[in-house]
Amino acid sequence: MSKIDTLVFDFGNVIIDLDLKQTFIQLEQLLGKGTMAKLRADNVFNLHETGKLGDESYLNRMQLAAEGAVPHGQRLVDAWNAMLLGIPTQRLEFLESLIGKYRVILLSNTNQIHIDWVDRHLRRDHNLTIKEYEDRYFAKAYYSHVIGMRKPDSEIYDWVAQDAHLDLTTSLFIDDNEANVEAAKAAGWKAQLHPIGTKIEEVLVTYLSNHVV
């Protein structure tokens, strides 16, 4: 019987709590109701997440797409970060409990604006820099805007598996997005959908039992 010895966690809605609707609402208020759909159609969000569109260029693209008056850059940053609720203390305690028991890896679709917010949050609320957080709790931390790939594109799963030297028979990927989970399965990973609002510290045992071979 093979047990899971490596955990690959998504970041948003698994480790950090999110409210995606807050960003959508605030950006539509700033930019106009049709702007979000236009930015999505122009692939702006994906380009930003894969590092092909830097933060300044990303904010400029949003300003150019605004239907009315051009909003100030900081207001856009605040609206973009509105989805980020933070990492609760019990989530860090949960990660602490995994040290020495599992190899833990972070795999996130994200961007530098969000990572900067997370760094400020960790410093303010947990007395940690993001580098200290990554080094303490994760063997590897992969961010889409750094590696130039994003979920659910198939290339990211093959690349991470190779770079992290994953044994896919004893590794479990946990993500809140069904498309990301299905793409991981198609790439040969064991993968588990984590419903939004579910606390990973309360359900990991169940996930592990689901994937014992």
C-alpha cells in the first residue's frame, strides 16, 4: 500500500482565504460594467498571471479599458487586492503540523501585486516575511508569474513534476478549481478538488484516505 508523502497545495482558497466577488465588484465600479469581460476577452488577466504583462503594464491596460474617467493606479491596486482576505493563524498552525510528515509544495496562479499584498499581510499579522513563510512551510513554491506558466495548461504540470522530482504515485495535488484538478489528472497526477469554503485543516485526512493505493 502506497501512502501519500508529498502534498501540492494551491494557494487561493486552500491556504489563503479569498472572496473573488469583491474584486469583480470593485473593478466594475471603477472601470465600468463591460470592462471586465473586455479585459478577459483580450487575455489580459492570463498574460499578467504568466508574467508576460508586468504590473505597471497591467494597470495601464485596465486604465485604458475604463469606460469613464481613468481611475488612479492605487485605487486599481486596492480593488485588485480586494479578493485577498488573508491566511488565518490556524492555517499556519496546520502547515506547521505537516513539517517532517510530508513534503509540501505550493503551486499558485498569481501575480506580483498579490504576492506583495501577501508579504505585507504576513509581516503585519504573523511577523513573517513571505520568504520566511515559503522557506518554513514549503519545499518549493511555484508562482505562475515567475515560472511563466499557469494552471490548467498541461505544460505546468509536466514542468513542475520534473522540477520538483515528484513521484506522482505518492503525491497529491489539492486545488479549488475543477479545471485545474482535471488537467492535473490528465497529466498523471493524483488530484483532489477542494470546495471553496472548506477548511483544508479539517478535510486533509479525508483527502488522504481517498488516495491511498
